[in-house]
Amino acid sequence: MPEGLFFPVIETERLSLKPLAINDAESLLEIFSDPEVMRYWNTPPWKALQDSLDFINASNDSMQRQESLVLGVYLQSTGELIGKCMLFSYDAESKRAEIGFGLGHAAWGKGYINEAGEALIQYGFSVLGLRRIEAEIDPDNQSSAKTLEKLGFSREGLLRQRWEVNGIVSDSAMYGRLKSDHPKP
């Protein structure tokens, strides 16, 4: 496994965030083939194991090129993969990236996104040298909006009719958090 800034292992109280491996493909498919998990994504639910394998390979290639950071979210207690988190659209010169998360339905409502999210945000600010982290969500996704606000993001705007997935057109709410918004204690 390559090492360095784009292949970290980040430990939190209950979670390990680390690069996805090929043997995670079945667990990933189980999570991201669920229409409820994918309800607000800009892609349809995954259908086959190949979707997972393609995602893992593309993620690791993107990390090799230092274009994104895609980490599995694992429970420390069992090693179970419960989702993924990402810093993507990384722009080193502008010191910005977008953040994204996806958790399996069974892991919802347990505070895992806040825990993983803050750890990933701090990694982005302190290790990758980011000044700004952005998030784009469907404005109807109230749980993601609340989570982003808990993580210190501010809603900055609305992009109307931004996406069309399976014939459904949706807007995007844009959120941002600056390193200077929340100085480290």
C-alpha cells in the first residue's frame, strides 16, 4: 500500500479512516446499492460487484495522482466497513477541496459522520494545507444539512437545476468551511 499524505490512516475514538482495499468490494456494494443511501447522490445505486471494484480502483488511482483522498470508514471495535468519506476536487494552488460522505443505513444516527467528518476536515486543514472545504448537497437532504452545520459549515448559496439523475432534476445547496472559521484551540 502506498504511503504518504494521500494514503493516511486516521484514528478517532470509534473509527479508523483508511484507504479502501479490494476485499472491501462486497461491503461497499451492500452499502451503495441501497436506494435509501443513494437517494441524494448524483449517481444511481450501484448494481454489481464491478461497480465497487471500479470505485476502489479509481479512488486509489486518484489518490496516487494526489487529486483526492477517498477513505473507508471502519469501526475500530470490529473492523467492519460502514461507509466512505472523501476530500475530492482537490486544488492545491487554491488550497481547497470538496468533502463527501456515505454511510450504510445501519450506521445512521450514531454520530459517525460528525466524528469522521471532523477528523477528515482537520486532516485537510493541518496536513494537506487546505484553506477552504466545500460541500454540495441536495437542499431536500435535511440530515446532511444539519450534519454540515454541526461540522461548522455555512450555507453559501443555491445552484438551481444543477443535476439530473435518472430523469430527476435537482438543485444543489453549497456549503463552505474555512480554516479561519474555527481556529484550533
